[in-house]
Amino acid sequence: MSRKGLVYFQDTLAGVLAETDDGYEFTYQANYLENKNAKPVSLTLPLSTQKYESKVLFAFFDGLIPEGWLLDLATTHWKVKSNDRFELLLLTCRDAIGAVTVIPEID
């Protein structure tokens, strides 16, 4: 079973980030790409209909995870292992600073 996060750019659903058996995938939503004002969530993930794949969590998304004492607080509060970067992303980036927000997809 893969875990997924819904990726919002300025409060608009832009795509889905998924953890798979082979690593990670990011796919832009078709209706987001159709919007003439659509912007990429990151310069490293330009707008595309193609799925992005990586063996490790994409650097852009990993960079959204808090560091230092905020990371310690998150791992203690939610009892998450600090090396479970995807779970930390899903738990801590609902209210991230900046234009991008990631929330867990609930089936």
C-alpha cells in the first residue's frame, strides 16, 4: 500500500506525491495543467503531463520538512522516526511557509 500526499500550490490542488515500492512519484493534476496561470511547484519539477519518479524523496519536498528543534518537536509529538521523511512531510507540511502545502490523501 502506498502513502500519498495531495500537493497544493497557492490553495489549488496541483498534483499528487506518492510513496511506492520503488521510491516516489509526483504527478501534476490534468486540470491544474490546463489552467493558463499554472506554475510549477518547484523549478526542479516543471509543468508536465509526465510522471516524475525518484528512488529518494524529491529534494524540493524533503526541503519542506522542518529541521533542528522543530524536527525534534515533530518526531516527539507524533512519535515518528526522524528517518521516515515521507511521514514527516505529510504531518508537518499542511501549513508550510510558502506557496506549497502537502496534506495526506485519505482513502
